[in-house]
Amino acid sequence: MTDNYGRKIDYMRVSITDRCDLRCRYCMPEGCEKVSMAQILTYEEIERICRAAAGLGINRIKITGGEPFVRLGCIDLIRNIKAINGIDEVTVTTNGQTLDRYINELKEIGIDGVNISLDTLDPEKFAYITGGGKLERTVRSIGLSAAAGLKTKVNCLLQRSFNEDEIFDMAGLAFEHGIDVRFIEIMPVGAGYSSRGISNDEVLRRLRERWPDLEPDSSVHGNGPAVYYRREGAAGAIGFISALSGKFCSDCNRVRLTSQGQLKPCLCYEAGTDLRPYLAGTDDELKEAIRAAILEKPEEHCFDEKHFEDDGRTEHRLMSQIGG
Ligand code: SAM
Ligand code: SF4
């Protein structure tokens, strides 16, 4: 459907759990608030919301979290969402720690893409930034996913004085292994508020100094706001998701469903519609609630403004709680 600013909203990111087996420093360094399973949408409820959203023109779903693969039965949910009439594409975002166990099933389901987060190729730095993660597990998952023929993308968050020296190595994964590597600017949400990210303008400038043949790539790579560049003859491309330096709100096509059932029209603000009460009603009532929530989508984020009246944040929940 079209929102109040003429944007076509056709993509929903669905967080199926707040929990995670890692503790990334910019996401949930101290873990997340314990909520009982009773507060978390059941798979049946998530499917019902996806079906209602499909009736409004949402045709692409991203399964995210927290870490989706820590929730039991996640594969069955993906299979069921994939089967919903009107849903053309289902993808998943994961830290890759246990993905290797699910690759065959994801392939059999016909998953449309797997995004794997990887910020560094140094095992100690990986363990540090993820709060104990094992680099070799994520790297193995990336290899297996690509080898299985799944559309595999790597998401990399760069931080000043932490991994900026790895820009070329990370970008090199795209040229050497044929997978897309996307640099994502850290957003001031949750723990990311105190991280020192790097502007993608700078990342692109540095990459072009090293590889002057890096050219804009207009072929379609996915659902979202990433802008891609490619080198002649290279199989993989470099993507830039620049919510801060390249504000893309006028093209924003997405809403988010939190694991507790809030439909959140913009990442920046805490506002949203709790869909749980509507789950007790009819499908039409649920659909109407989703439509109304989409019409509440603001024109743009305000991450670039200072909010002196508060503690500077506009969204206090963690990225893992709102389905980053
Ligand atoms: N656990 C999965 C993962 O790490 O891919 C899925 C959930 S995680 C919240 C989704 C994505 O959000 C990851 O690529 C992660 O790096 C990114 N992320 C987390 N905090 C962020 C922040 N403050 N700004 C930008 N991206 C963030
Ligand atoms: Fe977990 Fe992903 Fe957040 Fe890292 S970014 S703590 S892997 S949810």
C-alpha cells in the first residue's frame, strides 16, 4: 500500500525473538530484558500478521531478531511464511553462529536470501565485538551458504579505531568470494548510541582510492536502501546502507514487527501500534490496524537532530528488541 507520503510500503522486518547467543557491543552488550514467552508473539500469530500484511501489499518479509535461529522451530515459521499467498520473498538475517545447521532446510524451503553479520576477520576482535562469538563459525556459515547457492550477503558495521583498518579486507570478500558485502552505518539506537561509527562517504572514498575502477552498480540487489558499487569482472558487489550520511527516508519501503507485537513504522521513534489486541478480532480488523499503523509512518527520521530535552535518544529499546 501507499503511505501518506506517497511511498510504496511492501517490506516488513519481523523480529521473532529478542534473545541472542551473542552480545554485540553496539546492540545488546548486557543481554536483553527477560520477557516471558507469553509476551512474545507465537508463530501462529506472526503468520497471521504476515498474512494480513500480505493483503495490504507487503510482499517481502525479513526474519530477524535478536538471533532468529535461537528460537526453536524457526525453520517451520519460515516455511509457512514462504507459503503465504502474496509473499514473494522471505529472507533471514543472522549472526551465522549456528546457521550451518539449517542451510539444507533453508535451501529446500527456497529462502530468497541470507544476510550474515560479520564486522571483522580477526578472531580476537570478533570475540570482543560480539561478546564471545566464534569467528570460524560465522565464516564457515558464510562459505556454506554461498556454496549451497543461497543468495548470501555480509553485513559489516565499521567503527573508528576498531575495524576501520579492515575496510579493504572486508570489501575484498566481495571481489574474491563473489558475495555482496554491505557497509552499514551504525545508528544511534540502543547501545549503538555510544558507538563511534564511520560515515559511508568516507568508506567509499577510501575504497575508491584503492580501487579507482569501483563503479556504481544499478542492478537490483535486494529490497532496500543499499547503494551498490562493483569492480569490472568481480562477482560480488559492495553495498552501502547510509541511514545517516545518505538519508533515504523518501524511499523507505518498510515497517517492523517487534517480537512483542508492535508494528513500528520507523526505526527512529518508539511509536507504533500494538497489534496484540487486534489478534483477538477478525482478520479484517487486524488488516485495518496494520493499514492505520502504516499511515502513521513519519516522513523522516530525526537521527541527525540533537534531542537535548531527553538523554539524546529517540528510541531507547535495543536493536535486538526492534528487529534491526
Ligand atoms: N542477530 C542477527 C544479526 O546479527 O544479523 C539479526 C539481528 S541484528 C539486530 C540485525 C542487524 O542489525 C545486524 O547486521 C547488526 O549488525 C545490525 N545492528 C545492530 N545494532 C545496530 C546499530 N546500532 N546500528 C546499525 N545496525 C545495527
Ligand atoms: Fe545478537 Fe545480532 Fe544484536 Fe549481535 S547484532 S547482539 S548477533 S541480535
